[in-house]
Amino acid sequence: MKRILTILMVMSLCISVLVGCTQNDENKAQFDFSYSVEKTKYARGETIQITATVTNVSGRTYKYDGCSSYDFIPSISLYNSTDKQYQLAHEGIIWATDVKPKKVKNGESGVWTFEFTIPDDVKLGTYSITLSREGDRKEFTDILSIVEPTAQKEN
């Protein structure tokens, strides 16, 4: 009986020690996001400029393989708030093709200004954005409106 109790105690100690062990993945990072936009109302044909920021808030240095270009920036999606399938595309980003190891210290940020040209057949209404990086994402709802331009009276 003592032998069985001893074996059970040893097994429970081993299990508790193993449960406390986790894989330390130093490339796993957490990010915070923010944005700024020039104004909140736009009309067809105008260009929207959204400055998006991603900040390493993981508590450690974020290591990744990237190109020699400035590439620590968030991804962005600008979409109609009532019809999330309707999205506007931003101007493309040209990246260098080389790959090298890179580091971003805790608290450092990456900033990029994305430009969206509003087409003539755009869906009017309010628009939201989602910023993301490496699986982390944050949604900002109803940040701007695309409206029908109003005729101004001539004086």
C-alpha cells in the first residue's frame, strides 16, 4: 500500500512539474495597434491617407526574417462597416526581395501611411479598419464616412 501511495505521489509531482513547463518561443510576440486619419468625411475620387502603427508590447525583443526594406508595419483592411465583404484596396507596397534576420525591441513601433483612392462607384457609408501583424489584430469601427458630395452655392 505504501508503495502504491509513493508511486502516486511521485507521478503527481511529475505531472505538476510537466504542466508548469511551457515551450518558450522567443519569436512569439504581441502587438498593439493605432491609427490616424486626416479627416472623417470623404467623397468619391478623393484619396484617403491612414497612418497605421504597430507596437511591440510583448515584453521582449521580437525576432523575425524580413527584407532589407522597412517592413515592420501592420497590415490594413479598409471595409464598409455594414458590408465587410466590400473593401477598398490601398496602393501597393514595393518590397526588396532579400531576406535577413531582424529585431524589434519591446516598445518599438513601426509606422506606415496607406493610401486608398476612392473609386467613382464606391459604396457610400461608414468604413472601418482592421490592423494586424503575425496573428494579432485590432478592429477600429466607423472611423470615416464616404458620402455623396454636396453642391455648394455660388455667391
